[in-house]
Amino acid sequence: ALKLREGDPAGALATLFASAATDLPAPLTEQRILLFAAASARTGERDKALAALSGLSSPAADEARATILEQARDWAGATNALAEYVRKTTPTDGALDEAQRRRLVRLASAATQAGDETALAGLRAHEMARMGEGPLADMFRVLIADPVHGVADLQRAAQETALMRALPQGLRALDPTTRTP
């Protein structure tokens, strides 16, 4: 993990291979697989990374899969992985915390880039009301909005454009590195 954080994925892989052992506890085995997948993806071995993750069904594995697919710009695959991640980590009703809202924005972004109207319609129907207010909610609304089909949609498109103009400032306010104590 340290090698990976230092930007040395080849070193991380070498360390994993050098420290291989049998009969490890399941959580440690999963952590090693997650590290292997992350390091493999960073060395350009995306298929190896995804193959390693294929035996895992935890939320951490779903997130790792989604990250690898997003980096590869495989938006359909990322949408599927993120949908599974959201399904496992987000309640089906009630209020959402910031982390859950961020996951939904991430899913909406991947679905938008994949052109997955079914996923977007599901997000519109089930999640829009739970997003609340603020920059994340505004970004979510813009991402899942119906496309402009005609003149009747122009007023909505103008409102969405205004939201997009305000987003950078609102998102900076959410970034913990830019907040003052």
C-alpha cells in the first residue's frame, strides 16, 4: 500500500509477490487482491486487475472495479460497477449523507457518459428527491436531466445552464482542502 501511495505500482506488485502466503485471513486476502488490482491497473494491466477482482463481491471490490473502468473510459462497465456499489452502500429510502450523495453523482456521471437512459431514468425516478440541495444536488440534477427535445425544453435547459455556472464555486466549498478551519 505504501509503494502504491508513493506512485510505485511496480514496487507494490513486487512487494505483494515477495510477501505471498497461504492461509491468510479473508480480510487480508481481499486487501491484497484490491492492492494487486490497483497496482496492475496503474501499470496498464487493466484486464489482469479486473480478473483479480472478479472473485470478490464486496463494496470495496465494486468501487475498485468502477475506478478501473472509469480510468479506462469504459462508461458502460463503470455504470454497472457503480450501480452495484451504490446498491450495496446506499439505503433505498431516507436521507442520504454526503458520501452516499457523492456515489450517486459518480453513478449519474458514468451513466450520462455511457448514454444509459435506463439508468438515468431510474436515478430520476428514485433518487432526485433524496439528493436535497446544494452543489452535489445541482450537479446530480444536471447530469440526470432529460435531453432537450424541442422548444418546450428550452426554459429547463436555461435553468440547468445557470446551475452549471454556479457549480464550480459550490464544489470548491465542498473540497476539504480549500476550507478554512
